[in-house]
Amino acid sequence: MDTLQNMRIFMRVVDAGSFTLASQQMNLTTAHVSRAVADLERHLRARLLNRTTRRIALTEAGERYLLRCEQIMGYVEQAEAEASDAYVRPSGRLRIHTMSSFGQRYVIPAISSYQKHYPDVAIELTLAQRVPDLLEEGFDVSIVLARELPDSGLIFRQLGEIYSVACASPFYLEKHGMPQRPEDLENHACLQLVSSVSPLNEWNLQGAEGTASVNIKSNFQVNVAEAMLVSLKEGMGIGVLPTYSAVDALRAGTIMRVLPQYSLQHMGVYALYPSRQYIDAKISTWIDWVHQSVGKAMQEDHQVLERLAVAAT
């Protein structure tokens, strides 16, 4: 029995949703496709597919086996690509995930400059406020923000660090006053940027004199930094923005930094990828590129914020 070929056939059947379509796509007979799946089930002593006259469905064992097949085929494809120089010349499709606002600020410009140097690489970028399952979802690289990384078995490279700052509009501060101490925030309208990496009802402000924790009550929450920025410009209250979302508006004066001697939500920025083994050229060159370009861009924004903070004190 050709196990690898039967795995390919099984994966194609699942993807096509029928034995007939799979046979047509692979230029095989329907009987050959059906026999290949049956041989796998007999070899494994487990039913992989439930079949009716109209549709097929994976069994629980079939779902587990499909995941392993995809991983095994990935290694096979990597080995074949290495022999055909994919690990020497960056080419093909590169699937990248990153957080939405961070990606718009830093990753898209990095992609633009990267593709000028490596025009044979087609990039598929997904912006989403979550850490994906790279193996399950098929991403090559995920750029995430996290206080610490879970023990996932993934390889990572740290690109830099990021933090957030408290801000408000000049109109709001003129009307309600500028807080002088962290505890003054309890008497202000505080807006919450909902995040999976920070508590909802507590702001931990870090300064030269240590950390101050403030419990806040908010009557407005939003989960996108761009929307929080609009809310602040509207004078709705004081909110926390990551540096990459705040820097342009702070420089333009449409919002002002509150308690500029403090910062919040310090996190590392990491590029995650599945394995060092058989890493092809498009992934390795992208990791090197994003480390340099995104790291430099973050440092430049932080320098702007430091200058503005000094000017405000």
C-alpha cells in the first residue's frame, strides 16, 4: 500500500467533499479513490469518513488523522521544495498573520519594502486580534503582542517591545482638568480598550517611582484602537492607546498625553513560526526583514513619544 499517496487521496476527498470530485481533480477513477480510503481505514482499523449517498463527513478519528496528514504532507512538500531550491531563492506564497492596528502601522510598510527586494514572493496578510493556531490555520508567520508567550512549541524571534499611554482630547482636559496623579483618574470618565492581554477594570501605570494600580469604572468600551482614538478626539474621556495608534495624533495635537511620566501595558512583539527545520527562504528572509524594519520603526515612534513627554512635563 502506498500510504503517502493514499493520504493525499484522503485529504483531497475531504477537501472536495466527495469521492467523485476528488477522482476528477486527481485524474483517477472513483473506484481507485474509494479503494485508497478503504485501504487506509483497514490499515488503521478506524473509520475515517461517514458516507451517505449525498455527502461525506469526517469521524472524530478522521479529524485527528487529517491533521496529522496535513502536517506530514507539509514536511514532504518542504523536503521536495528544498531539492528544487525553494530554500535558496525566496518565492511562492507567504501567509502572514498580525494584530490589526499594529499590522497597519508597521507590517504593511515592511511588506511593501520586502516585496521590492523579493518580487517572487506573494504575500497573504491576515489582520486579526488573536493568536492563531499556525499549524491548524496554515500561517507561515504570526506577529503577535504578548506579555509572555505560551509554551506552544513554536519558534519565536522578538522584534521589540511596545507599550500604551493614557490620552485625552484638549477639549476634555480643558473642561475636566488634567490629572496630576494616577488616583485622580478615578474621578474622570475612563474609556476602555478591550484587550485579551490586560484586565478590564484596572490600569497599571508604570513610572520612575514604581507601579500604581487604579481601579476604574467605564461606561464605554471598544475593541479596536482606531475607534478608541476617534472616541478620545470626540472628548468622551481618558483612554489608553498603544503607542503606534497614539503617536501621530499626539504629534498633531489632536489628543494629549495624560500623566506623561507613566506608561501602561508593556508587551513584547514576537514573530512566531512553526519550525527551524526545513524553513524556506521566503520565511527566513521575511523574519530577518521584519526584525530590522519593524524594530526600527517602533524605536522611532518611541523616540517621538519620549520627546513629547519631556516637552509636556
